[in-house]
Amino acid sequence: MSMKNIFRFLVVVSILFPIIGMVWTEYSMANQIEEVQELQAWNGYGGMLWFHPDETEIPMSFIVAVGTALLLLLTCIVAITGLLFFKKWARTLMVIVTIVGFAFLPFIGVVIIMPISATLESISTVCFGALIAMAYLEPLKNEFV
């Protein structure tokens, strides 16, 4: 398998694994005991994207956080598409998206995650780090135009 194909494979894996983990968590939650389901309900507590369902109005911090998250997601999709086609601007955009994404992590609140999802997200993170390194190192760095 060529380095370009390995790179494209890692792009796909780094995107699909977290999605599979989220879907797995959502569908497996119905089969969990009541205590686990109650614990999962606290996911995001104290973060910018969490507010109590009984609140009558949506906090401005929630609106800003959702808008920022959607913008970051859109930018990530553009960058990933560029990476698949070996566009030079996509490398820089992906590094920026990664830095901004990591900067928001302290503000997401409590994180409750199922073990399979945690495993898939960890694999995805490692693949993503390898992607960034491969994009800037020989022999692939010359493929980006």
C-alpha cells in the first residue's frame, strides 16, 4: 500500500471511529442499567453546551458555544476534504482546527463516555496525530500542492 493510500485510510479512520463510537453509545444506552443511564444524563454538566432542561430560556453562552462548535465542524469538514485531495492549505487549516478544538476542551464540562467509544476516540486521536505528522514530513509533504 502506498503512503498516499495509507494517509487517506488514516483520514477515513480518524473520522469514522468517533462517529461509530457516538452511534454505539446512543444505541447501547437503552440496554444499560438505570444507574448508567442516569450517569450519562450528566454528560456535559458544567460546560458551555449544557443547561438544565427546565430552564425557560437558552443561555447566551450556549448559543455562542453551539455556533462556534458548528463553525469549527464545518471548517474541519473543509480541511479533511482538502487533506483527501492533498491540498497544501488543508494541512495548515487542520492544524488550526486542532489547536482551536483543544482550546475548547476545558469548557465542555463533565465527560461520561462508554469504554468502546473511549477506545475508538483514542485510536482516532492517534491516527489524527499521525496524519498531521505525515502531512508535514517526507515523502508526503511534497504531494501537497
